[in-house]
Amino acid sequence: MSAAWRRLRVVLWAAVGVVTLGFLLALEIAARRYGQPGPIGSPVNDLISAPKPGPLYGGLALMMVVLTWRQRFIAAGAAIGIDIVFLLVRWAAGAKLSDCHILGSGALWVMLGCAAIAVTRRTGPERVLLLKGVGLGLLLVAGRKTGDTWLLITSKARPTVLDQYVASADHALGNPSWLAGRMVEATAPVGTHLLHLVYAQLAVAAVVVALYQLRDVALERRFPRHHLVRTFLVIGLLGPAIYMIFPVVGPVFAYGPGASGTGGVQWAAADLWPHTAPPINLPHPMPYDGITPRNCMPSLHTAWATAIFIHTRRGPRVLRHAGTFWLIATLSATLGFGYHYGVDLVAGVVFALTIEAALRLSHHGWDLPGIRMVGHGAIVFGALLVSYRYLPMEMAGHPWVFGPLLVLAMSSVIYGYVRTTRQWEPTAASTPQPELQPEPV
């Protein structure tokens, strides 16, 4: 690598860092305006307060891929020990032990401690590797905090929602959320509990897959060129920006009682979900409360589950089956609980494949088939949003035309992704074979 290229890389990474910091500061300021800590203030509060343990311990698990097994046990023990101390202090101060958000600070303290060790006690490649591990863990935490801030901003900054447009467009697919909602009701309570578990633990499934992909980092002393965490973070960063452009709350809120069972009726256009399909009327933006996130278009749960499915294709059989199950169960939950419309899921699949292709292309090299695939995915995604917003009545009035067109558009992106990425895979013909030696006479 030439000196000029190294300097260019330093400049590019510095620019990315400045833009990212500015973006986080803007989110922090916006969240403070609404009386909540943002993606910078929230982790600082988590050092002392009682945070949700999931993201923090997930970040700690990802960080530990760069450690030896002995170091992992020490790090995990230190995190648990710190949390026990915090628990005793909070209990002595009068906190309820039944509160589920009483652990997690220890994981954050250990990650920061490893960063300090990397700077003060490590040198060369060992320092770089440990800092990369800490950065990976903190990125997961920051990504979760950034997503929470985005959702808060969407609920405050977008007083009206476009659910009537999406519900009209969803007639082209036969209103699948209404059908899935009745099916989930019929399988209660077993089906309901199972789908709730899958829907709520999507991040856990992602961490498990990521740990499998990163299992050899400590041995090889380097990270793989591409892994699931990268895709998850980019989806979580870009997706909420679409929420600001296309705010939608979902059928259970816009056409039902809300997730709690009663709170959303006063804001709903009608109490129809899941037994009566919405009527085909001229849609218009409708006001909604300032609490419910506008987080439906696209369905990021669908996008993340699609990413998990893709990244489990190279794993062992049990991991491949788990990835398939998680995708099917997530799609069933997003529809069956009324959190998304069918057209949200179509957009989510296209969104995920486009981002995954772009990330893989950045490592493979920007060749023409890859650029064409990413461009095709971006155009299809944009066309979906435009059609949902400006052609909902036509889609509802001609479902036998627009329904197959939606499926065909999504299938074209799936086909393009599979075809393009297969060209990047090493083939037997490209693998150097040992020369055959003549047999002795």
C-alpha cells in the first residue's frame, strides 16, 4: 500500500468520524429538546443508573471475541461482580429487586476498562485488535441507543401518519396482516407466546450468529472482512431515516386498539383489526399521538431477520435451520401482532438485500455487476415508497395487477442478489490445483 493511499484512507476515516460525531451530537440535542437523553448521554447514564442489560451484555460478548478464554472468564466475572455491587447499593438505597433493569452497568465498565488497558498496556497489533473488539461492542450499544433516539424523534416530529395510504396499498397483497392476526388469535396462547419470544429476542439471535462468525478472531488475530454486525448497524442507522420520510404506526395502532389493548382506539381511524379489512377510501394523512414510534416503513424487523437468514447460509445445519425459523417466525409475528402491513415486509426485504449487497461489494471491489445490483435494489425500494404514497387507490382497485407486480419487484432484487453474490464466490476452477506428477516407470 502506497503512502499516498494510506494518507487518503486516514483522511476518509477522519471525515467519517467527524460526520458520525456530528450526527450523534445532532441526535443528542434533538433528544434533549424532548426531555430524554440521546445516544451520547444515555450510555453515560448507564455507567451509574440501571440500564437494560441486553444490549450491554451483547456488546460485551462481541468484545470478548478478541480475548483468550482466560481473559473472557475474567471479563465476564468482573462484569457480573460490578453488577452485584451496584445491585446491593441500589437495594440499600431502596430500589425494588423485582425491577428487571438492575443489571448491565458492569458490562459497560468492563468494555471501557479494556479500552484503557489497550491504550496503556498493549502495543502494536495487540492494541489495535483489542481496540477493534471494544469498538465493536460499543458500536452495538451505541446503535441501540441511536435507534431508541430515532424512534423518540419520529413520534415527536411527525404528528401525522400515512397509514391510510399503506393500508390501501396493502389491498394489493390481500391485507395479510388481517389474515395473520386472525391466525395468531386462533393459536393463542402457545403461538402468541412463541412469536412474542422470537420477535423480542431478535437481537439475541443476531449476537449468536455474529459470535459464530467471529469465533476465530482471537486465534487468527484479525476480523473477517464482512460479518452480520456491520449489516445490522447500517440497517439500524439508515432505516429510521426512512421513518421520518414515511411515518407509519401499523395496523394494530391505526386500525385497532393499540399494542396495550385499549390506548390506541381514540387515535385509530377505525377499530377494525384483525377481523374486518379496512375500506377502500380516499386516503389522507391522519394525526396520531406523540408517543407511538412511526417505525413501520420499511419493516426493520423483517430486514434484520433477512440479514440473519443470509448470514446463516454458510453455517452448520442447525444454524441454517435456526436462521430459516427466525425469518419465518419474525415475518409471522410482525404481521400477526399487527405491527406491520404486508407492503412493509416487501420493502424491508428489498432494503436489507440492497444494504447487504453494498456492504459486500465494498469489500469485494466495485465491479459492474455489483454496482448494477445495488442500483437496482435502490431503484426498486424508491419505487415501492413512491407507489405506496401516490398510487394507493390504483393498487387497491387493481390487486390482480399490482399484487404480482410487488412480488415480482421483490423477487427481482432477490434474484439479482443471489446471482451477483454467487459470482463473487470462489469456484473450483479458480482454486489452484497441485500439478500432477508423472508416475514412476
